[in-house]
Amino acid sequence: MQVSDDDMEDVEKDTKDEVGDHFVKGGKRFACDEIYLSDSDHSEEGLGIELQHDLMDKVLLVESALSELAHEHQLTIAEEMRDQLSALEAELMDENQKLASTVERVERNTEAQREMNRKFDMQYQRKIAEALDDHLTAVQRDHEHRSQIEERRIRDDAAREEAKRKEKALQEEKARQEMIRAEAKVQARLEAERVEKKKAAALEAERKAAKEAAAAAEKKASESLMNAPSEANKVPKEVTNHKHSAGNTIRVSENAQKLEEKRLMIYNEIASQNEVLGSGSNK
């Protein structure tokens, strides 16, 4: 901070005015106690002139003293003002330096805090990234584990389904083979029954023929009952033949009935086996 010459002149002028006013006010109380008046040496006119000169000399002396005092006072005040201004300027410069140092320190602290915050933020971001990476890795690992479990379950289900399909196909094949064998047995038994029926029919035809022959013989015997004794002896033989033929016919009928019962039993057995095989294949 610099003090200009105009400011110094204004200060000196104000100081001079103050000092002049002070001494002028003091001059109002100026006393002329030292003036000696002698009636014998001078006249009134001479005394007046001398008194006037003395007063003027004293006034000039006082004014000179006042001027010198005012100048000295002005110089003193100006020096004090310069000293105060220098002190103020030095204090201001010191305050400016302190302020600049404080601002610099604050800026350094702010920058250090900003750098620390940046480091903390980077560490926080790094930790977040690591935690996120760990979480994603765990999620991916869990997903892969679940996928493996799901794939294993699908393979196991497929294997079970394949085993069931093969078992079902095997059971169906067994059932088909059993059905074929049963049908073959049925066909064989039916064929045997058909042959037996043919035999029974043949025997029935023979029985009928024998019966008709027996009836004809009986009729002929009754007609020729009264014929010769040779014919009488012939009749019992024919009757015996007729009885033997009738017994054969009865046995054939019993055999046919037994065959029919056996056929029905075999048919029922095959039907029950087919039902059991069908229920097993459905399972």
C-alpha cells in the first residue's frame, strides 16, 4: 500500500489548520503585562506608536513561533502518519502474506482431501468391482451347477424312460410271443378238437348207422320171429352186436364232452394269461 503526495498534502493542510486555529484561539488570551508606560519620558502619541510597534513585533514573533510550531507539528504529524501508514502497510502486507499462506494451505489441504477422497473412491469402486465379480462368479458357478444337475436329471430321466421303453418293448415282445404260443396251442387244440369232433361225428354216424341197422335187424327179427330156429339163434347175436355198437357210441359222446370241457378250460386259461400279460405291459 503506497501513500500519494496529494494525500500527504491534504493531511498537512488539515494539520496546519488545526494548529493555527489552536494558537489563534490561544492568542485571544494574549496579555501585554510586560509593557511599561512612563508619563514622564514619552508623550501619549509616542507611547502609542511605540506600543503599536512593540505589539506588532510581538505579534510577528508570535506568528513566527506559531508558524514554526505549526510546521513542526505538521512534520511530526506527517511523520507519525507516515509511520502509521508504513506500519499499516507492513501489517497489511503481513496479513496478505498470512492470507495467501492460509489460502495456499487451504488449497493444499483441499487438494490433499480431494486426492484422499479420490483414492478412497477408487478403493471403494475396486471393492465394489471385486464384490460384483465375486457375486457374478458365484452366480455363474451356481448356474453351472444347476445346469449340470438339470442335465444329469434329464439324462437320468431319459435313461429311465429308455429303460422303461425297452422293458415295455421286451414285455410286449414276451406277451406277443406268449400270445403266439398260446394261439398256436389254441390252434393245435382246436385242430385236435376238430379232429376229435370229426372222429366223434364219424362215430356218431357209425352209431346212427348201427342204430338204424339194429332197428332194421330188430324189425327183421320181429318179422321172422316165427321163422326157422336158425334164424332164432341168429337174433341174439345181432342184438349183441347192436348193444356193443351202442356202447361205443356212448363212449364217443363222453369223450367228445370231455374234449369240449378241456377246450373250454384251455381257452379260459389262455384268456386269463393274455389279460395278465396285457396289464403287465400297460404298467
